[in-house]
Amino acid sequence: MALEDLAFQVDQLTYQLDERSAQHSAQMKLIQAEVLQLKSKLREQLQRLSKPRDAPPLDSTFVRKIEWTINDASKTLLTKEKNQALWSGSFYIMGAKMQLEFFPTGRDSTWLPDFCALFLWCPAGVRLTYRLRVGQHSAAPDTDEYQSRMGHGHSNFCHLRSQVDAKTDSVTVGVEILDMSVLEDVSEGLRVANRGPEALVRRKVASLIHRDKNTVEWTIANINKRALEIPKGCSICSPPFSIAGVPEIFLELYPNGVQVGGQEEDPEKAGFCGLYLRCAAGHSLQVTLFVGNAKKGPIKTDFSNDSAKGLPAFCKLSEQITANNEVVVGVIVLNPTLETEEKRGEMRLTS
């Protein structure tokens, strides 16, 4: 019996060893598959990082006009066959690599006699308003968005012969950028947006354009749903606006109110929303805030730092919602400094 027991135990151990060996083999296969996956991802990342990226030789932030002069036009251009293109050298605008594609005698889609075709090639992520030019002829502004590297332009651009400079036997082809923005994927999941210096200028100019305005209304649609999604103490922020000579102002609506410190909620303020105004430090304004028909103010408010000014329990939000499930939030601003400046009618400088 002892030998039989021993043989049984040996068989049991052999079975367990085989079972564990099979489990180990399966685990090793899974680990090997994961290692191969990681290697593949690492290889892709290394390729992405090591891939040479074209960089503009000069700062192209403020470049907005390109001129390409083609000499010996009578030989270089007018002897070309249809669908034969000339390419400009590469140039950069706001860091985006571009080229002009010029068909002196047109292409298949050119149906006007002796007309040329001209296209602007840009990489993916570029959105721009631009004007193409051949000689003295400029097209009306075009607005295009590039989903991939491709060319946009005109198959029937202009009559080429009439745009050739007879004295120099040359023609100038070009493009003028009127507005532009660039979106670029710099790494996995990370995208940068460049709106250009014009966007900054527009924001500053807005304070001058809206200098004589004193009221802003901000309509928030589908407010009931949004109020359910936003907990107490969290806000909906308006787009930035300029008014009464003050730039970069924001309204902040707290649909479910603001929790002040560690204070217990006042039952009488249940359902109240909070409303705040935020602007850059250094401004002293008289403001009247409103939510629907509920108004508070005017009150003098000094913005000495970046903190917002307003009321944590402004009014009962449900009473100000329209039949269209909207609420109109806003502010009436009086800027005493601006009024004093306008009365003086003069500019004072110090140095």
C-alpha cells in the first residue's frame, strides 16, 4: 500500500507540475504579447520624436504677403502645355509651410481661353482668408480650411498674357494673407492653436469699438439641463467682452449658488443663483447686475485684484427662466474714469 500511495502522490505532483507549466506558458505568451505591443508603441513614439520637422528659417509670425517673380515669361510660361504646373519655393507664414502652384495655360477644369490657374497649398490644420494675385489682377478674398495638405484656389484665375510685364518679360504671382489660424498636433492627444497676432489686436481694439456701450446681455440656452449638471459652487463663464473702455470682462453665473465659507445654507435662499463680474485689476466701476428681470445695483466696485465681485445668492433662478428655457444674464457698467476723460477732451501723458 505504501508503494501505491507513493505512486499516487507522484502522479498528483506530476499533474500539478504539468498544470502549472501550462499556466506559466500561457502567462508567458500574454507577457510576450504585451512586450511586443509596448515595443511597437515605443517605436512609433521614437519615430514621431525623431522625425525631422520642417522649421522656418526666419521668424514668420508677421509674414503676410508673398511675391514670386517668374522671369522670361514668354518662354517659361506661355509655351507651357495645359496641366503643366510650376511650383514656387516653400515659404512659411506663422510657422506653416506653404507653396503656390501655378498653371500658366490652365488645367482640365480651366474653360476660359488663355486663362491661368493658381492654387495655394497648405498643411492640415490651417484656416485662412487670403487673396491670390497674378500681375495686377487680385482675386476676391477666399476663406478655406485645410483638412489635409492640399491646394485651394481658382482654375479660371485671369488672362495671363495681359498680366505679363512687357518691359521685363516677367510676371509676379503672389498671395496676401488677411486672416489665419493654425491648429497643430504636436504629440499624441496634444494640439496647439495659433490664432496669430491679429487675434490679440482684435481683442484690444474691441475695447475701443465698444467704448460707448454700457450694457451686455448674455443669453444662456437650455438652462434647466445645465443647472442640473453643475453642482453648487461651480459656475458657467461667459465669453470675454469689452465695454465702457474696459477690456477682458467676464460674467460668472452660479446656477445653484455659492457656498460661502463653512456657513450653513439659508433655507430661504434655496434655489438662488449667484452672479459675479470679473475683470482685470485697477478698474473702479459702477455696475448693475441682472438675471432676467432681477436687478442689483448700481454699486461702486473696485477691482483691486483678480477676484470676481458679485453676490452668492442673487435671485431665485427658476423665476427668471423664459418659456424657451433660456435665461438672460448681464451687466450695466458706468465707468467714471472714462466719463472724466471724455469731459476733459484731452490726453495726459507722463514719463
